[in-house]
Amino acid sequence: MLSIEYYFKTYFLQLCTFAFPWVNSEEIAKDIVQDAFIVLMDKPELLEKGERVIKSFLYTSVKNMAMNAKRRDRVFDKIRDAITIPESDDRNILDDLINAELIGALHRELDQLPEGCQRICRLIYLDGMKYDEVAQELDVSVNTVKTQRMRAINLLKTKFLNLVLNFLLF
Amino acid sequence: MIETDKIVLAELASLLLKEGQLPTAQENELRRLLEKYPDAKDSLRHRLANTDIHVPFDLRITDLDQEWKILKTKYNERKIAPNYHRLNGNWKPAIRIAAALLLLFTFVWIWKSYLKPVNYLIPDKVYGQKNDVLPGENGAILKIKGQDEINLMNKQVDGSLPQGIELKDGKLLYSQLKTEESNPIHTLIVPKRSTIALTLSDGTRVWVNSESELTYKANFEKNERTVRLKGEAYFEVAKDTKRPFVVEANDLNVQAIGTAFDINSYKPNAKVLLTEGRLKVNGQENEIFIDAGNGVKMINSQLVAFPIPDMEEATAWKDGYFYFENKSMQQILDELSRWYGIKIDSNVSLDKRRYKGGIKRDVTLAEVCNLLKDLTGYQLTIDKEKLIVNKLVDKK
């Protein structure tokens, strides 16, 4: 049986991704996911039912809470009446689920990279540093930076390299 | 509940997107699920053709260990929150006495409430409350030193107003009197369920909020214009460089020449929000100058300036709106209590979350409660002149 901590650390980010389109706020999305886990912690018997059931429970809780949060916002909009009311509540749940699963999977994969690769990739892709800047920052040679980058790309099992690069570049 | 099949579908789809292909068994499973949920086909097709991913915010800087700690703290705090003390035997006589006293008080209270019927309670047919409460109105009581009080709510009030003062469209207008023989102190008492706008003798416009008091001279002196405020008021000060306009509220002394600002002094620590011009604010220990768009509040008897995130906080109430942006439940309830003249009876400890939203002040209490239920997740029940606050029970 897997622990709550395992579920939390594995699924937190993708659940946030799932909640976000409803609430449009990083903070609110995180709060909602935290709240969903608090509900789960009150139902330890669910843990025995396996990963899929727990995922279903978490996604469903997050969806309901996010929809409530959005409904509240819409009430506010109505009162301010100038702002246009969003067309519909019905997001494409399946598409949102796929997106969340994909981001979760990519994220876990990137986390698996050896520390050195990860750091170099982060500096290159996240901080937009040039190879020589990274080399200077980490006090290694430019060649090491290049090989570590290649190693990271090779280690990533994905065939859709663009996907990962886009992801990193975001 | 989101079906586990949908989750499996999403897992397989994401694996396909990530790896480009699937082992046969899983591919067959995915095909089966796509037949079951054909809507997913388009989504998958689109994603296969297009490698964009929608990352809502920078997920990588999210520290999962930190988030896990936050969760545990939240969970523990919630668990220890209800903290009831058990009573031991010695308390029993005391409880009896308390119960008897309570009963007595109840009788006195019921008797008193018969004596003073209130006319702002109406039946509620829309929101399922026991009754509804009408919103407050324009009105105030004017007290002139050495004279009878004048209730400005009365329709035929004009005759009783001193010369130079008139009530026009619910607004009180002072004109500058030429004679200076008598210049008494006026106190405008604005009770709960009321608000009033007035123009002072120098042309300064003031909006006084519920449960507030403004004291001033009918005619200002030659060298100064000083008023004293309890509660909340918004000032649009008429420009007069020779006579600074001074508002005294709690420990604050606010000096203006020609500006517009809101002072809220319901709490011991008054707060000033400046919407136009420039102000000098004196506190117990320091003085501070601020420009429009900034506020001043007292923290540990020191004045501190801060930028106002949203000017509407200062002006919304005078324009007839409740403005809940960035306010806590306690602040929201305080405002309702002042405007609807109700008592708040909270059965739960109110969390410190801040809300956003707003509603016109001329609606009935039940309508506001209906909005707040959606906005805050608290159940608000009206019982005559009482508003009972409970946690909303989730419907499963």
C-alpha cells in the first residue's frame, strides 16, 4: 500500500495543472489540491483501493472544488456586470486529464535525470544561459556542459523531444 | 466521480504522446477506451499533431517537500481546532444559576423587543430564509448643542432646522452664515442602518457611514477647519490654502488642504485612504505625508504608509456598494451588522481568508447572504434581527 506522501509528491503538480484552467490562479490551484489531500487523509480506507481509485478520487475532488471556486468568481462577475461571463462550465475534462497526466509524467521523468544533467539543463533552458555562461557558473568546461546536455536528451526516453524542450523552455 | 476508465485513458494517451508509441496490449486498451469516449479522439489527434503543452505556471520551482510540509501543518491545525473543556462536578451549581439568569434575561429581552417593534423585518419568499431584513437608508440625527435632537429621517424636518441649513434630496447642506453671533457645535449621529451625505459651510463634502459620528462647527473659524470623526467617513475637501482642513479620529490627526480621502476608525487603529491630492497625518509618535493612491495606518503606535491596492475600497460604500475585495469574513460581517442593524451570531471560528466580490447596498440582507454563501462557503441564516453563521455543509 502506498502512502499519502507518495501520492502527494507524485500527483501534486499534475493536479494543480488540472485545477488551474478553472481558477486561473497558481495559489488557488495549489490550495484546492491541498484541500483535496486533506479530504483524502480523512479517508485512510481509500488507500487500500489502489492507485487508480485514489487518482479518480483526487481528480474528482479537485474538479468539484475548482468548479465551486469558479462559480464564486462568476457570482462576483455578475455583480460587477461589466465583465463578460464565461460561456460554459463544461471544460473538456478528458483533454484536461490528458494534459495533466502528460505534464505529470514529463515532470517525473525530468526529475529522474542525474543531478548534474538536471542542473545544466535548467540553467540552459530555464535561465536561458549560454553554454559558456553555464560553464562559468558551475566551474566546469564548455565541453562538459555540452556532453551533459546531450546525455540528458539521450536519457529522456521520450521520442517527442520537442515536447520536452518546449516544456523546459516554457 | 470521474470514472477510473477516463483516468486510464488519460494515462495511456499521455504515455503515447510522450513515447510516440505504445506496447500492443496498451495500444489495444487505448483503442477500446477511445471507442468508449470518442470525445478524447479529437483531443489526442490534436495533441499528436501539435507538440504544445499548456503548463499553467512554473511547476518546476514548486518545492514538493515544502508543499508536503504545508499540507501536514494544515491538516494538524484543522484537527486540533475544536478544543472543548470538559466540566467537572463543581461547575454544576454555577450552571444552574447561569441557566436561571439566562432565562430571566431572555424574558427581559423578549419583553423589550415587544416594546420596540422594528419595521425593517419583512418576510422572505425568494431565498428560503425565515425572514428578510431591509437595507439601511439615508438618515441621521443632528444634535446642536443646547437644542433638541433633530431626526433627519422625518419627512417634515425642514421647519425644525436652524437657518442656513437645509435637507435636500437626503443631503444636508450648510451655507456660510454671515452673522457670527452664535456658532454652536453640531454633532451628526449616524446610527446603524443609516448613512448621510452633507456639505459643510466651507463647501467640503462628507459622506458619513453607518454607526459613525461627525462633530463640527456650523461655521468654521477664520483660521482653521476642524472636525472630529468616530467611525467612517469620506471627505472631499474644498480647497482653501489659508485654512487647513483637519480631521481628528482616534489617535490620528489628518490635515488636508484640498483632497479626497476616506477615514475608517471603527477599530482603535484608524486607517486613512487617500484618493486625491496630498495629506499630512499625525499620529501619537510620528507624522507622515502621503500622496494620492496611498494609505496610512497605525502599527504599534507608529504611522505607516502603504500603497492602496484598489481605490474602490475607499469609495465603494459611499457610492452604494459593499466591497468585499481583500476583506476577511469578520470585516464583511461587521459591515453587514452596521448596514442592516443586525447582530452577528457566529457558531464557528472565522478563517482569515480574504474574499473578493461586491454587491449593491440597496438589496435586502437575504440577497447578500445568498451571494456570500457562494462566495465564502459560510451558511448564513437570518433569524429576525440576528444573522447566524455556520460552516456550509458539503453536499455529497
